[in-house]
Amino acid sequence: MATSDQVSPSPQSSDMTQDGSRGQGWLKWYNAEKGFGFIARKSQPDLFFGRSAMECAIPYDDEPLSFEIGKDREGRDVALRVRRQGVAASGDIVEWRVDPGTHQGEGIIAPYLVGQPISFSGSDLVRMYSPKGKQVWPRPWYGANYLKVTLQDGTERAVEVKLDTRYPLQRFAWLGVEEQMIEDLRQRVLDENWDYRTSPSGKRNEILYNYIHFTFARLMEEDRGRAPAERKIRIREDLKDHTPLAVFNTGLVDKRYESVYALFEPNDRGRSPRWKFMAFCIPGEDAGKLLSMYFNPLPMPARYFTSTSELLYDPDAPLHPDYRHILTEDRERLPKELLQRVEGMDQVRAEKALKMYLDQAIELARKRARWNFKTAIPHYFPTLKRLDFLLPLCLLDDKTVNVALAVQRTETGYLGNTILPLDWAYKSARLVCRPDSDWLAPDRIDSASDPVTEDSDVGAPAV
């Protein structure tokens, strides 16, 4: 038979026969360009296999594989029906780092509560496409089903990663008719405007829908690695006189400023997910009596900062915008009228003109923040898991705010990383608290798009 030192052309599957026996080994190497490789085996010669013999994506070097042993037309042993060997597992995407200028990168999947995080790469993804035909890429609130493989050196990798794009709360519990659930929550909590001035989707309570889903995602993130008694998504399965219960603090209050909780009961036998939504409630009233009886202490709300000093912006500190990202990669987020002003210019002149408008808008925003500290609004990036600030940018005139500048605190000042449409900005700000702002309010904002769809950039701070 051919060895890895005596490379033969890749035979076609039609040139091979099977003898029915199976074997196991690990990938010695594979040449993707030429389409063949070799599998190493203990105390046995290496086995040749071609691209057509693989029933999986290209494995890693030293990855365990199973196969059937066959013969090529010259009677040499070859590997057929090459498959990966691993353990089926699931978890949550907790990190996805995109290589600049590409959609490729490395990510990390972690079990919900216990277990070690495991790495994966863009090549490990099972491709999924949106209704508009765009590939779906990982986000930190997605789930993942995968095959855990252990390489010869003990390194574990997640391969054949299938994304679960449902929100964490949707994976945690059956919510019934979500629109009705969200409306029930709106009626329970303190009066607030949860709708934009206009919305192409026509859905009601769009802001509240975003709020409850990403609040739960934040709670999951905080709970990871904590002891059961310290978790904010609390579960009681040891109740002798009642079925198990689960609860979390929504972070919202009713008209008496009592905290509102979401309560869950076991789903119907044999149905998935394990829990189903029961009610929104406050302790001691209606379904909330169960909270008073079985949960002490009651779970705390999601937390986005450790000190109130983190919520104060220093308008005198240096601010350095990422001009390339804002004016090139996020250019479509600029006002159309502004882009029309630079039509016909060559690229260099157009970028110089846009930079001038941007600098003027940033300087005005800093003056506003110096005059009123509430101008800079704290907000939370679910994608980046970071508390930043939003500054208003008036790019066409000094009175109309067109977009928000997302500003990251650094040791020496601030970085202006990207610009956000105002509807995206409000959603991310509302996660931290209701903005008390003279420039960012739902009744002044038109919802342009859903930032959790393919319309948003991979790795962008969309919420």
C-alpha cells in the first residue's frame, strides 16, 4: 500500500471496494489543495484516503477518526467513509473574534453552568443561511450543538458546530405566544414607552421584547461558574409539596416600585425546552406567593457596572474616533443626505469631507456633554459584553441628531469605535437603565431595521 512518504494520486471512490471492516486512527496530515491525506494507526501502516472518502469536514491534524477499510483498484488498503470521532455536546457562544476584514475567526463555547469552555473556528461551523441568503455567523447570545473531539496532545476542539439562533430565554423555556407574554409584562410594569415613533415591522413593544431577551442573556452570563445559591436564574427542584420552579428578576418594577419577576414551571412531559413560562409577578401576590414561599433570598437583577463612577463620562478627556471603521465599514449608517453631498468626489476627497463633518459633530457632542453630563448615555454591548457611552452626532445641522457615536473608555481617554442608528442605540442603552435624555427617546426615533438579523454586521455591537 502507499505510505505517507509515497504519495499517490487521489483515486476516485468508484475505483475502490469495501471489505466491510472498520478501523480507528487519527489524521496524520491532509493536503486540501490536492485532496488526499493519511490516517495514522497504532502498530499498523498509515492509510491513504481521498477527498471523496470523507463524510465530514476537513479534520484537524491528530484528530481521531473512524473509517472503513477498502481496496483501491491496485489492491492496496485505503480508508473509506472517514468520519470524526467525538462526543455530542451543547453550550452557549461566549466569544467570537473576527479577523479584520473577514468573517473568519475563533470563538469559544461554554456549557451553561458547569464544564470547561472549548474553542472552535469559522471552518468548524455548519453553514446556515438567513432568508435573504446571507451566511449566519456566531453571536455571543447564540447557542451551539457540536461534536467535542480530543486531539492526540489532549487538546479539545468543538467541530461540526451548529448554531442555535434562538434567544437564550427561548432556549430556556417555552414562552407561549411571545407577543402576548410581552404585552402582559408591559401591563405589569411601570408605564414607559416601549415603542418607536414608527416601525416597519409593525410589532408592538419592540423595545421591551429586546430588553427582556437580552436581560436574560446577561443573567446567564453572570451565572456561568457560580454556585447554585448565588445564581440569578434560580431553580428549585427540591420542593416536597410543589413541582420544581424557576425564576429571575426582570430588572423592572411595577407602579409601586416593587420588583417584577418571571416565574416558570416544568414543561409538559416529553416536551422541550424543560421549562415553560408561568407568570410575571411580584412577591406575595397571586403567583408571586410562590416566590415568598420558596425563594429566599429572591434573585437580584442583572448588573452592568460595579460603581456609579463608571456611568460618568469625562468630556475633557481625549477622544479618538476610528475614522476607517466609521467612514468606510459603517458608511451606510451615515445619513443619506450627507452621502449625497460627497457624490461625484473621488474616494480621498469624499473621506476628507466626511471626516470634517464627523469632527464637527463630535466637537459639538463634547460641548453638549460638558454642559449636561446626561448627554453621554451609558449602554451595554451584548456582542462585546462591555459598558460604553453613546454621544449624539448632528451631522447635517446642529439641532438634529442623526446617529450615535459608541465610545469606549480607555486608560488614556476614549475611543469612538462605531456609529449606531438611534433605534439600536436606544435598545442597548435601555438595558442599563431608562435614558433620561434630551436626544435619545423612543418617540423621536424611527425604527429602521432589526439589528439581530443579517442586516447587522458580524461582530457589530448590535442588540
